[in-house]
Amino acid sequence: MKTTSFWSDDYPRPSDLAVVDEIPSEIDVAIIGGGYTGLSAARTLAENGTSVIVLERETIGWGASSRNAGITGSSLKAGMPTIFKRYGKEYGLKFWESSLDMLELIKDLDNEEGVDFDWHQSGDLGLAFKASHFDSMVTRAKWSKDNLGGDVEIVPPSKMRTKIGSDAYHGGIIDKHGIGLHPAKLVFGLAEVAARKGALLCEEAGVFKIEKKAQGFILHTIKGVLKAKEIVVATNGYTDRLVQKLNPKTFPVGSYSIVTEPLSKELQDEISPENHVFFDSKWFLNYFRLTPDGRMLWGGRNDLSTTLDLEKSANTLRAQMVRAFPQLADVPVTHTWTGQLGLTFDLMPNIGVEDGIHYAFGYGGHGLHTALYLGREIAWLLTGKIKSSPYMEIPHQTYFFYRDKPWFLPFAVSFYRFRDWIS
């Protein structure tokens, strides 16, 4: 069992990826972070004739952009009913429309740029982990239809076996927007597009100091000193104290995954007859899907820590998987890995400017589509195509007790485990 991401094993970083070894002395925009957010911003900036460099501390796509499950869909982490209640209908509809635009942006990378990342839009199936959860799902589905014109299919318990090869769930809801894809192919394809349009990509170029000057910034990196007119911080779950005012806005949470060896075609068809992607209704949810080569990927956030032992994590995840799918009891697990997502206190993505530095992060596990979109939003703000974004017009919650390390996570774990128990 390997303790590396399956996706990067299946599709390693291309050896001919157009990266630069030396950084220029000056640039229009320096982007810190070589994942979906940074590369999406770089692509859009380069298209508009802006000189831009992506500075990645590790290698391009090293973080959650190549470690996620390759599952995405509509909506945002906070959930649309909460968003409407919190920000009002006008902003609620703006956020809803943006979430649909995010999915179109993914498709455009295939249709317009020719990036092949094994995507399919077969819908996602949200699963009621307990019988009581199904009633709540039906209520939310009605809300969605009344407020968003939502086109969802309610699957009663009696019909579940037509949608999933498991007896562990108590009904569900299918949202046609759900997409499955290969995250490593997406991030490396996006990097190739950005480079082709003129963006510079520099790996192992961690930034350790930023100086603000009258006409821009001086960045001190592992590979030298760079002067930039603008800076974008695009580090999401790997955000550190480089920019002191940004750290309190988001905190890292670990997400863990396993994959099995490839399943027989008969077993694949039994488990996922309509090739949906799946997630359950727990606070400490599990998500799962079949990979393009027919493996079962099973993931979850059963502990918010970023430092769990990967073999112990694999044992926990495998036990969960087998409880849902006893037919997988004898199927070996080939990979176990983790990645860090960025969470915010209000469960909304953060985008804005602090001390003249632009930033976008805090996707709460919905980063696959949100990061691409907010990277583009940042680029449009810098080029003047837009003057503002609804994501920067709302207040973003912070707390006085968090400035450096998220010491409160063990308490949050106990709280949400209790909520799962009583729900």
C-alpha cells in the first residue's frame, strides 16, 4: 500500500512541463501557489497580456489540487439555504449563479483548451446516512426547487438499489450537476495552458519574505529576489504566516483517501450503475466514486487533523467502505494519502485585498470548481474587467482566538461527532 496520491501515481507530473529555473528581476503579477487558484489566475492574466509568474514552494500541483477526490458539483460549502438566509435573496442568487459558472469553467478547459481530464457529468447522489436525514434531504430539495428551480431527483429507500450497490443508506437525492474527473490531469493540463499563454511557472521557489514598496513589492524567494507590481496569494489549505493578516482568515483541515485495486466490470456496474459520484449526510462525511480505471476511491474527514498516520487512516477508511460495500471486503487497498483543505469560520470562500496583496482561499472541500473560478475573479479584478466580486462584498468572519495554530480543532471534532450521533 503506497502512501502517495493515487492520482499523481496514475498521471505523474509531465516531464516536459514548461517550468523556468530562474526568476526574472521584475514582473507585473507574482502568484504564490501553483494549484488550481494560482494557475487559473495565471492563465487569465496571461491571456490579457499581463506578465505573470507562479511561484510554487514544492512542485506544480503538489497540494490538494492533485490530492482531492475529483468530485465536484453545484453549490458551496455553506449550502444555499444558509447563504440565502445569511446574505439575502439577491446575493444568494449571485452565489448560486456563480456556482453554475464554476462548472462551465471546468468544461471550457476541455472544450476550448483541449485539456483531457477524464470528466463526466453523471450527477452526484447525496446519501442519507440515517433515516432521519432523508426527511431533511426532501425538505432541502423542495427549497431548492422553490428558490433555485433546482432539478433534483428524490430517491426513496425502496429505489436505492437501482442507483447504488449498497444497503447502508436510507434514500438520497441526485443532483444532475455532479461531475467526476481526474484532478492530476486537470491541474497539469491547466499548467500547460497557462504556460502556453505566456505565464512563467517556477517550482521549488518558496517565498519567505515580502516587502511593500511605493511602487509594488519585493519578494524574497528561494530562487532569488523579484520585484512585482501586484501579488496574489493562492495557497488555500497551505496558507502560512507569510502575510500576517491572512492567516486568521482560514485554517487547514486534513482530508484522507484510499483507493482499491481495479474492480471487475461486473462489480463496478453493481456499485455505481449510473456512474454517479457520492457523498453521505454526516457532518464527518464520506465521499466516494469509481476512478476512471475502475477503482473504488473512498475518502473522508473523520478527524480534522492534518497529521494522522496514513496507515491507521487507511484502516479506518477501509472499515467504513466495507460496512457500506461488503462485496469489497477482499479487495486490496493500493494507496492511502492526505491533502489539506482550507476552511473558513463562515464556510464561505474568501477573496479580497490586505495591505495591497490580493488573495483567494478557504474553499472548504469544494475547491475543485471554486478555486478555478476565484482564480479567474482575482485576475479579472487585477485587469479591471470587473470592479468587485460578490465574494469580497460580504463580511468574512474571523475570531480573536485564532491567529496562528488552530488549537480549537479537537473541540470541533468532539462537537461534530456528537452532532452526528444525535442527528
